[in-house]
Amino acid sequence: MSTAQLELLDYRRRVSEIYAAVRAEARTDPEQSHALWRAARDDLFRTHPQSPLAPGHPFRETGIPYGPYDPRLRFELDLLPPTTTSTLTLNTGDGVTQLTSIGHVELPGPVSGSVEVWWLDQYAGGVFVPLRDGSAGKTSYGGGRYALDTAKSSDLGGTGHSLVIDLNFLYHPSCRYDPAWVCPLAQAENRIEATIQAGERLQP
């Protein structure tokens, strides 16, 4: 195993530890758990050799920009039946992976929208929830952001029949920062009209 592979392993381990701490903190203080996530993610992006930020990128100094925390955007939602039978085959840069819908969630107000929940047939599998909202191409990345990617440990919790979806934790895929990354983006089933000002932003 090369040094780069060990660095990537360490990066994924760090992400897993961050989300474990976030889930624990969110049991009593969801807003503080978001602050913890922001600080830990900024440190990871600033210091880790596998950071998607190029050396000298201004966000290494300023931190990643986010909208203000909005407690109305945290939900625990039941997984409902799929709205599509399609299976998507996506290029990942080092091969292909498939997305299969395992259901959908209904986001309540103030967002209101139906969002598909995909199973990512990559690594050991995982839940994948991308989202492209009305901010895309304006204050957030045009290809959308990620709410969950449990194959890479981005997991906010839930139960055997529900998922925690906290839109304050929406984050940009790595390809937003480095075109060397190839990232699955939000499909039609994961696009909503509402504009979400929370989560990661293009600029402060």
C-alpha cells in the first residue's frame, strides 16, 4: 500500500470520527454539533494531504463558507417507497458505480420537496442523498450538494426505518474544488425548487 493510499485511508478515518462525534453531540445540541462539524472539517481541509483544496487556496486560511444554522432544516424522516425504478450507472473516474433507489423522503416546510434516497453500489455500499436546490449555480455549486454519503461516513443517524436529514450539513462534492475528482451529482429525482441558504456556500 502506497503512502497516498494510507493518507486516503486516514482521511476517511478522520471523516468517520467527525460524523460519530456529530451524531453524539446532536442528541442534546444539534446546533453545537454543526459547529463541531464545521471546525473539524475546516481543520481537515486545511491540514490533511488528501484535502481537495489546492495548496494556497484561500479557504485554507478562512475556512469553508456556510450559511447560518437554521434549526427548521433538521428532520428525522421515514423512508417511503421509491418513486423511480431506474438504476443509474455513473462514471467515478476510476470506474463506474450504480445507484439504485431504496426509497424517498418527503422534506416538510419550509423546504417542501420529494428527494430520492439511493443505494451506492460502491465500496461496501451506502446511502447516498445528493440535493440540487434553488441556490445551485448562485450561492452553491451548480451540480448540487450532498446531504448524506454513508459509504464515505457522511451519516447523521436515524433508525431502521428513518434517516436524519439536516440540510445545514449540505456540503459540496470534492469536484467543486478539484476537477481531478469525478463526483456523482444530483439527478432529476433529487432536485427541488426551494432555495436553501444553509449549508456550504460558494463564497462567504
